[in-house]
Amino acid sequence: MAKLMVDKISVSGSPAIDLTIAVKGSVTLDKDTADELTKGVEYISGEKIDVNVEVIDEATAKYNSLRGVINTDVDVTFYKGVDKLFAAKGVRLYPKLELSGSAVPKITITGGKKFGSSETITNHIALPV
Amino acid sequence: MKHFYDVYIRQATGTGIKDLNDVLDGENSFIRFGLVDELPKIVIDKKETKVLNQGKEHVFTEQVTSEAISFNVKEGNAGVAYVKFNNKLVDVCLKSTQLGSTSPFIEGTKATIKIEMMSRELSKVTISTAIETEDASDVISFYEVA
């Protein structure tokens, strides 16, 4: 399987915040709440999306922009070139900033959302084509 | 770009500084710490949060923490700093040793200064600060980082 290389991660907003320098990250879709039924079968009633993005050496302007989306719902889209790879929709993010005397500035952006398993998945996540 | 910083500390004034490049040892009540290049470190992270509908997290408060270690106790101003700043509200600046610019600048944060003197290791001074605030932008400013 070919390794996916992300060129850009974009956080929606006015304007959108494009993260392009040394970016890496992930969007994980997983079960959140499950009830065990008879015979050990699980009934999954809730799902969750976790977003984790790491940016280095792109601190001041991007960090200030990212602070502007705290406590608001945003879409996070991963790009290869101009092509969209996948996205998390309507998530809340928090950018954690770490500055160190021996390393480049690092912003770790984490967040996510939860939803019922009966909901339409494409309302919450865009999967790779 | 990789940056190395020196740490400057003073008793909090509540007024900020207009020109962050004017931070010098002995100027504006600042004292400079001589540091090894592994530190200092500053972290801005969420503190008090509440999970809302759909598992979305609302951030009510943030925490700004910093830590700087000096192994240069004799030549530095560790003793003076301990007397003047331990358990007091301070302003902390990091100044780039390459560019000469000062950033970030943390205002009114409480300092804890720890001094360790050991027989077979270098003596060590650690300055730790922490402040919880509704908006980290109220207590920290960036002149230039990257």
C-alpha cells in the first residue's frame, strides 16, 4: 500500500487556516458507546471522531489564527496537492503551543466530536475516495 | 527556525513593556538568567473544560506554564532572584540569543524558584511559573516566534 503524504491541512474559518509546514496528523473514527448484548455481541450506539494534528516551525501567525477557532465548530481537511484526501466535519479544536529553547515551536491541535451511530456518517466525516 | 533563548525575569508591574527589545539585564528591573540551551520551555494548554452536546469540548480557562533551568548558579543571579521573586507575581521574557528579539512575554504569573546544590553535580536553579486565565492572550504576547 502506498504511503499517504499530506501536503496541507486546512481548518475552516474566515479565512481558512492552511497549515503547510511540517504538518502531520490523523482523523480517527471509532466506536464510543457500546452495550453488550446476549452472546457477547456488541450494540454500538455511539461513535466518535478524534482529530490530531501536529505543526512545527509555523508558530506566531498560525497560532494566533488557530486561537480564533477555539470553541467554534470547524471542518479539518487533509490535502495531497490540491486534492482532498479526507476530512472531519464540525469538530472543536484546541491548539496547544509548546516553545522550547532547543526545538522549533510546536502546535498540537486536538479535538473531535461524538454522534449517534444511526446518523449519516458523511455528515461528520469525509473518507478517502 | 531553531531558536535559543535567555530568560529575563522581574517583579510583575501590570503595565507590560512597550518595546520588547528593550529587555536587558538591569534595565526595567529585569534580571537575566544564564541558561543551557535545552530550556526554557513554555506551554499554553487548555485547563478547565466542559464536554457539551456531541462530545464537543468547550474551553473555559487556559493555563500558561513556563520552566527555565540554569546550571550557572555562581555567575547568574539565582540567589537574588530567589529572594526577590520566589512565590511572587513576575513578568517573564524569553529573548532570542540569535536575533536579540524578545518573545514571548508572560505577564503577572506566579513564580516558584527551586535551588538544588549537590556534591557531585552542577548546582541547579529552576524557575517555574504558572497562571490560569480565561484567555491566554491576556497574559502572553508574541513579538516574533518563528
